[in-house]
Amino acid sequence: MHRLVKYLISLFVIIFILNIQNQSFSDESEIYDILNVIQKDLKTLEKAVYSGNSFSTTQSSGSDLSQDTLTRHLLKLSDIEQQFQELTNKFEEINFKTDKLSDRISKNQANNQLRFQDLEKARLSVQLQSTDVVSNQSENKLPGSSEAQELGRISDEDLKNTQQVQTTQSVESTATVVTEKYIGAEKILPKGTPKEQYEFALSFVKVGDYETAEIALREFVETNAKDKLAGSAQYWYAETFRIRQLYQDAATAYLDGYQKYPNSPKAPVNLLKLGVSLVQIGEKDQGCSMITGVSKQYPKASQSVLQKAKYEEKKFDCPTKKS
């Protein structure tokens, strides 16, 4: 009997702990009421067990009382076990639903991550395409300017890549510039007047095809060396090198234009570009001499060219020669 009482007490304690852990799934007040009844019954049972007359064979009334109490406890224990089983089932059901919900959330997160990555790739692709379009548009602009303008005009961005400037007085100081003759070239100019051929060659400059423009303009100068448009063609021929940052070739072409066509409409700007090209190949003194010589040799040049020459003098800190 003592062992039975201990067993019941241990069982009630276990049930109590489990009910406390799962009290969020049942009514707390109901559990506390049941526990209070069980506590009272346990006290009665303990009195019956530890009293000398409770389970005596000679006192049938005490034995009957203990049997009734035990029966009631067993019934209540059965009810509690049933309730505990129901709570366990509910708890497992909730766990199952929680696991399913967690799986769905994980899948949604993975899908969203893939979609975000696709959107990011698409955005980068659009940006690259836009950059290519802008680059192509900029290549189709006239040389010597950041925007479309009349041929021969010098913009403020013409020589933005120059680093130093030097002073020049005469062409004789340009000994470091070596001229070369072009040997062999395909003929691409169409038949027609010199003006038509000049416009044809210049059309390649306008669309940014500087390699073809180089061939066409060189052919025009060689074919029409004495034409009034030869000096302008020589200038644009030099420009095809400067735009491609071939400064040594550009300086040679500008020098040829200055020497062969000193009275060309492009002669002032040709001299200015020659000075800048010399600076870019490391000949500072010669380059500055050319830049400062623009206003002296061509005082009637356009104001844009003269102002540009003054700007370059200050920009590159060219020394002014005292008279």
C-alpha cells in the first residue's frame, strides 16, 4: 500500500509538470481546480495509510473509506490521462502545422531571392545598353567638340587631355617631329569634283569612322594638293590622329599643314593644335612657342581661336616673351 501511495504521488507530480508545460493549450483555472481536489484526496489517503486503524482487517469501516478514496483517485487519474492525451495530440498537430508553415516560408524566401537576382541582372543589362548607346552617340559627334557644331570651331573641351603647355615662335624648333611619307593605299574617293570628294572624305569624320577618314583625307590631299580645300583636308587628316590619341602622328600631320598651307582658313587652329600636340609628346618649350605664336602670326584669326590660344597659355602657364 505504501508503494502504491508513492506511485500515485509520483504520477500526480509528473502529470502536474506536464500540464504546467502545456497549460497554453487548456484552461488554467480548470487544471488548478483539479490539482486542488487531488491534493485534498492525497492528504486523506496519507492519513488513512499512516494511521494504525486505516487498513486494519479488524476495522472494516476504515478499509471501506480507503477503498472509496482510491477508487475516486483512480477515476480522476484516468480523466487526467485522457485530458493529457488530448493535449498531446493538439500539441503534435500544432507542431506539424508549424513545420509546414516554416517550409512554405523558406520556399518563398528562396523564390524571392531568385527573383531579386533576376531583376538585378536585368537592371544591370539595361544600364550597360544605355551606356553603349551614349558612347555610340558621343563617337558620332564632330571632332574637336563635345557637341555638334560648325566644322573648324574649337570648343573648350578640345584639348582637355593636355597636361602641359609650352611657348613657340617658329616652326624651325620642331626638330623632334619627324614627317613620314605614306607608301601604298587603296583608293576610296569617288569620281567627281574636288569639293564632292572633300565632302565625301569629311563624311567619315562626322560619323566617327576615323580610320576610313584618315585614308580618304590623305588621298584627297595627295590628289588635290593645290586645291583651295587641301589645307582644310590636311587639318582634318591630323584631327583623325589627335582624336585617337596618336599624338606623334597628329603633330606630324599638323606640322605638314602649317608648312604647306600657311594661308589656309584652318591655318590658325592648325598651329594651335600643333602646339598642343607637341606638349602631349613631351616637347613643352616648342609647344608653348606654337601656342603663343598664334596671335602673332594670325592676328586676324577668329576670336574663338585667339581666345582659345590665350586660354591655353594660362592653362599651361606658358611664359610670354618680353619685347
